[in-house]
Amino acid sequence: MSLEMMMSHLLVNDLRSGVLTLPEFLTQVEARFDEKEPSIQALVPEQDRFRRLHEDVETLHFRYPALTERPLLFGALTGIKDNFHVDGFTTRAASRLPVEILQGEEAESVTRLKEAGALIFGKTVTTELAYFSPIPTRNPHNLEHTPGGSSSGSAAAVAAGLCHLALGTQTIGSVIRPASFCGVVGVKPTYDRISRAGIIPLSPSLDHVGIFTPDVISAKQAASVLIRDWRPDTTPRKPTLGIPDGPYLAFASGYALACFGAICESLSEAGYELRRVRVMDDFHEIHDRHHVIMSAEAAQVHKEWFEKYESLYSAKFTELIRRGQAIGRNGYQAAMAARDDFRAEMRRTFLDNDIDLWICPSAVDVAPKGSDGTGDPVMNLPWTQAGLPAINLPAVKNHQGLPLGLQVVGNWYKDESLLFWAKDLESALVSL
């Protein structure tokens, strides 16, 4: 079995059952890491990474000596975006700020994964403080292209077969977009269903914790651990799929729209009912208020740090803070009220049009070339603003082998239904 195959949900099943031993597995992972990581640069450098991992394995075996006691994610190698706090690791968040001011208590999401038996593979590379900035990480499918961001290293590590799962954050499109660019499953849950405690925030009203995995089953396993009130869904029917007609879809490239059209046709042939519904005619207003909220909150989050250490911020992050400082209280409150109205409106569209899921492109196109940017997150913005659960499902590849995914969006607090239906959709997309 290839290491990419082993990094699916089958890996954890084998590790939990004892079919595959953790020391044996780590030896294979180390060889893979030595081969791939120097060119991809998905992980924050760590001295003696594998010595530490072998010690962690001994601790895990001591804690769970009996096969029957092994928890759901026993031995799952997990990458953690470097804006999460993890005991034993330094949080830097790709920032030049003094390292001591960036530290904090371990993220609740990380603790929950550890309690379920996950092994922390290491910190993954992020853009500066989870905003737009150049990164060293490369796309495993083509090293000349970006993996997306800001959860760059998390997406790339899973795509390269280095991790079974990885955590990231999304404030506009930092989970779904890199998942699309790297050809992996990416899940952005309903707002706040996965705890944000223990993470350096960018915009608390928009930040979401997300998950990267090789397949939907692995994502469901991780979600069931991370979401506190998880309730499995086994709805015995195909969902009705909505296509969001209007100015929003026009942001996708001709190639992305052509691929999306082919996907829609394939899903229709597979027995899904698709309905075109015109929505978001005010998309430019939706777009603009997202940036009002994000910049205003980023300025507030960084207020004290920026006053002391302005020169240590990049020009791009400084611009974000300056923009936020110029937004008055009334402007911010108006944007937040409009966000709440938009969330309520989008929740109603499911019921008014008798649809279960929205489908649309995960990104405007495949990953752009170069390392100066991480791609346009506009296709993810409205769903993030509304706080609705979304998943990227790998769908197609272009002639250069660069992936492009299908974004599937569920209704508020319908994460369980979204992931249940996503498994069938994943199977339907394999034939493309």
C-alpha cells in the first residue's frame, strides 16, 4: 500500500487494530518526509522531529496498552497551523513580533485531537498572522505554483502524504481554497462549532477552525472529535443541490465554470436533482462588508501590539490595520448587522427553494503560478461570512496536473448532514 493510501482513514484503522505498528509507520513517514519536505516546505522546521515522535509513540502505547482501548484517531499524524498554540511548541505565526507575546494556552481543538489519540507531526507553515503574505511552501502537484493560503502548510502536508490530517483556519477562504489547490478534502464547519480557543485571531467574528484530510471519511472522524455536540446523520436519500446563479458565479474563470458545468452534468446523470436559484444580487456589498468587518477586528486584535511594534509588521498587514483603524464604530456595527441579515437570508434560501446543499467552484481557478500570492478567496467569502458549513471535494485536474475542487455548502448547524452527503458526492466525482 502506498503512503498516500495509508494516509487515508485506512491508516488509523490499521494503527488502532495493530495491523500496522506505529514505529514501523514512522520509519516510512520519515523516508517520505526526507524525500518531499525539502522541496515542499510545508512544516515549520523542528530539530529532532522524529526522535520526539518516537517518544510520543511510546507515551501513546503506555497510555493505551490494550488494542480494545485505542481511541478513534490512535496514531493519526496531525499537522497544526502555526497560529494554534500547542504545548511543547513555540507559536510564531510567521510573524516578526517578539515570540514571547505570541504564546498562549494550548488550543482546545489540539487537546481534543490528542485525547483521541492523534500524534502532533508538527507546526505547519502559515502566512503572516493568517493574512496574505508570501510563503515558502509549494504546491505538491507543481512546485512552481502556490498551495494557497493562509493554511498553506496544512493543505500541502496532507496533499504530499505527510499527514493524515491537519488543522487550519479560514477567515475568507483559507481552508477551502488551499484544499482545492492541493487536491485534498477541506472542511470549514459552521461558525464556532469547532472551538477557536487557543488560536491567535485575525477577525473573531469571521475566523473558523477547519480540517484537511485525504478523504471524506477521515474528515468525518476528525469532525466527530472536534465538534463537541456531534450527532451522526444517516439521511437515506440524495440531497437536492442548489446552484447559486447571479453575480457571485461570474467571479469564477472560464475554465472553472466549464469544469463546474461538467460536474453538474455528471451529478445530474448520477441521479442528483439540481436547481438553479438566483441569489446574492448584492454580492459587491457582501464582499465589501466582509473586508470592513475583517479589517476593523484585525485592528482591534492587534491594537496594543501594533502600537509597540509597528515596524515589525509587513507592509500588507500594516495596510490591513490602518484600514481597520479608519472604520468608525457605526460603520462596523452596520456591517455586522448586515452580516446577520445575510446569514438569516441564506439560511432561508434552503427552505424557500427546497434545497439541501449549495454547490459551486471552490476557487476562481487552479492554483496560480509563483509564490508572491496565495490566490483569490472570493468564491469562499459569502459562505464564510454567513458562517455556513462548507467542504471542498477534489474534482478535476488541468493539463498541468493542478487540481480544482467542488465547494459544497450546507445549512446552519447541518455539518453532520453535509459530511454524510459529501461521502456519496465524493464517490460520484471519482468518475470525472
